[in-house]
Amino acid sequence: MSANEGNGHEGLGAGPKGLTIIDAVISLCLIGVLFLVVVPRYQRLTDEARETALKAELTNIRTTVKLFRLLNGRHPESLRELTEKNILMPADKESFSGSILDDRYLLPNAVDAEGNITDAFGSRYVYDPGNGTVRSGTSGYENW
């Protein structure tokens, strides 16, 4: 009979099956460190993606406002007018009798409950119909 026989232990260091409290604490610490590293990086990437989308949307809306002014001789009364009114660009009558473009001036990515266009951060765009300027309503991005 060996020294460990009869005392309930199968071998040195072998304990009850399952995690001990120390194993659980170490696992929780590792998971916590992963969250401390991953979550801020994820938030930073999310903000960078929203900023990129905001730049693209502002460029698109500003270009659409200029096109509206060229075709109508005035700035739109609101950004909502761009989403409701169709742009009609007739084709050359000699070769084609229809229009080459018959669609909305602007198809927004997102709108609020009242139908106003919102930016990538969920704020309404601020539009001045007097001079046709458009800016974000999100704090920190007003001057973009």
C-alpha cells in the first residue's frame, strides 16, 4: 500500500473537481483586464465611424442644397423639403422624351419621429434657409 492509499487522495495536488475560489478570482481578473482594454477601443472605433459618416452626410446634404438652388433659384425652405420634393432633370428632347432623373433630392439615412434628418449621433441637422448652410446639431461637431 502506498502512502496516499486509503486517505482519499488519488495523487499529489489532486483536489475536488471544479474551480477553486482562486481559479475563479484569476478568471474574473483576466476578464476584467480584457474589458478594460477592449471596451475603450471599441468606443473609440465607434466614434471614429460616426465621425466619418457625419463628414460624408454633411458633404452630401450641402451638395444637394447647392443643386436645389441651381435648379430652383432659391435655397430649400427646410431639409425636409429635400426629402419630399423630386428633382426632375429633363433629357434632350431630340433623343429622349422623358427625364434622366426623377427621384428625391435627398434620401436621408436617419430621421427622427417628426421626419427631420438626423446625423450619425442622432441629433438634428441645423439648417439656415437664408444662406443654405447646414451643420450638425451634435455638441462638438457644430463647426464641421
